[in-house]
Amino acid sequence: MGNAFDCMPKKGPAGGIRSRSKQSSKSRSQRKMAASEEELLHRQALAVAIQQHQLSQRFEGSMSRRIGSTSSRRRDLPDSIANGKLHPVSLENLETKKIILVHGEGFGAWCWYKTLSLLEEVGLIPIALDLKGSGIDLTDPNSVTTLENYSKPLTDYLHSLPDDEKVILVGHSFGGASVSYALECYPKKISKAVFLSATMVLDGQKPFDVFSDKVFLSLSLSGAYAILKLQHCCSCLLCAVQLPYSCQLSFQLSSAEVFLKESQFLVYGNGRDKPPTGLMFDKQQIKGLYFNQSPSKVWILTLLDIALAAVSMRPIPLAPIMEKLSLTPENYGTAKRFFIQTLDDHMLSPDVQEKLVRDNPPHGIYKIKGSDHCPFFSRPQALNKILLEIAQLP
């Protein structure tokens, strides 16, 4: 878009110096053009958001089949999947073709639009759901007070399935808690559960606890790196994003009680004299935490995704994040779980993801290099290849 103003006087066509009035006029014109371009981006994102509502419904699209072998090995070497060529997909002996996509905090079914298209293209049946108070669900997020209520669209869908039908669940970020809850409620209807940089909690743990250990936020400072030990007012990741995105930060998260008292991203839907009901980030924080990867080859698409998120993300219901899960070996423990790590993640750091899989080992671990917290935007092809690989595992 060019610089918004000229720092030095420039010679005109006749060798003279351009007047300040002309420079100011040009500056105003460029600022107006930049504002128009940003407005256009937001309009396009809104159009995409409306279009993605239809994509959030069940896909019955083409059922084209591709012949190929299905690997039965557990795959812990995701780089070959994420960076290699897509193997032919065999749909002949799949336990299920249905893949249920569960969004993370603040998002909605709209965020899966690339994944929906890619999975449907090979003949699978992807379904993206809006959880309570999310996406186009009309529920006020401030009224969502339990994980059960928040996850109801997912559990209602599973309840409606015939007893002999199974699905694959894919949960992103805090959507992992909803997937865990669903595993406990309907273990016989879930073939596999995939946690995409998600809160794969233990029994008696709450999603917020995932952030209670040391978290690393890796960001560059003019090509250099630094490590700082910081103590924040609430010792919370959500406060740290206000600092300049310029260094690698290491800090200790505090208790939920301190967080609830002092975090400035809290929403008080019932009034300031009542407990907080939600969380909400501003545009800059959303970009820094969720969308720190911007592939240069698809720059405009990345901007559209960020703009789509800016106009579509909603406040995050707080109570479900703070609720302890009750998970049993008889239900939750019977499922095949897989974890997909995102290795350039500023929201759920690789350190924390490593701890999650170490404390609660899944059946398989996959990794996406160069991915931020939202690979369905930044690395959709790599994510798609991994989901196809998991779908074909017995």
C-alpha cells in the first residue's frame, strides 16, 4: 500500500520541490485508500462468514473414491505427512466417514470452512457445529454457565445418532474440553478423538489448568531473541499480549482466583458487581495469539481469515473454562485419542502441548511445523493430510 506520508521533500517534474500542501493531499489520499481497503476486507470477511454458515451444515457432497492402501501403524512422524504428498485415500473400509469439527474459544463453525471443503473433496462427510453462544447460535454467551450447556449442540448431535453409527471428533483449543466431555457421555458413538492444539485435560482438571504451568510466548525482536522473567498483575497469558510483540516471554500463571479478580479481558455480562461471565480479546490480541503465521504466498487470504475472525469471534463463556471435568477409564478411557501439535503456537505453546501429551498420553501424536494456533487457516493442507491419515487408521 506504500508509505502513508513522505519524510523528505521530493522534486517535481520540473525539478522544483513539491509543496507541503501536495504532500499532505497525497498523504490524506493514501490514508483514505488504506481505510477503504480495510473496509473492503471487512466486507469480504462478512460475506465469507455468511457463506460459511451454509458450510457449517452437513455435507453430502461428492463421494468420489480414491484407491490406495490404508496404514495400520501408529504415526508419530507427522512432518512426513505435513510436508509430503497426499497419499491416495481409501474409503472402502473406514469405520466412519463422518468427521465432527468442534471449534475453540470464541470461534464458530465458520472457522472450519477450508477444512470442510478439503475433507468433502475426498468423499468424507465433515460436519462443523456451533457450540452454545458461539458462531451463529443465538444464545447469549454470558448465559452459558456449564460445560454441559456449552457442549449441548455436540452431545445432542451424538445422542441423535443411531446406536450402530460412529463419528470422529476433532476439537480445537478449548473445544478439546467439549470433546473430552462427549467422550465421557457417548464413548460408543466415537471412533476416534482428535485434539488439535487442544485442552486434553485429565480427570479432575479444568481447561484453565492447562495454562497453570510455565508458558512460552516466542516472538522476535528485530531478528534477535530475548528471555525475560516477568511477574504480571494477574500472571496471565491474557495480560502478556498487551506487551509489545517483540520478545520471548516466560512467565508463571497464577491461580484461577487471581485471574478472575484482575484480568482485564473479562466480560461482566451481569454487571460489574457480579462475577465475570466471559472473556473477549481485541483485534490486535487475536492476531498476536491466534494468527502469528502469515504465509507470504497467500497473504491476501491470511488477511481475509484474520478479518473474518475479527468480525465473527464472540465473547468466550468463562464458566466452562473454569469447570473441572469428571472423566472415567470406563468411558473416556476407552477412546482412541490423537493429538496434533502446532509448533509455532503463541496461544498454547509447544511446551504446554508437550506436557499435555506427556501427562495424558494419546494413541498418536502428529506435528505441524510452522503452524500457529489456527492451522485450519495457516496450514489447511497439512492439517487435512493428518486428518485423512487418522481417519484411515483402524
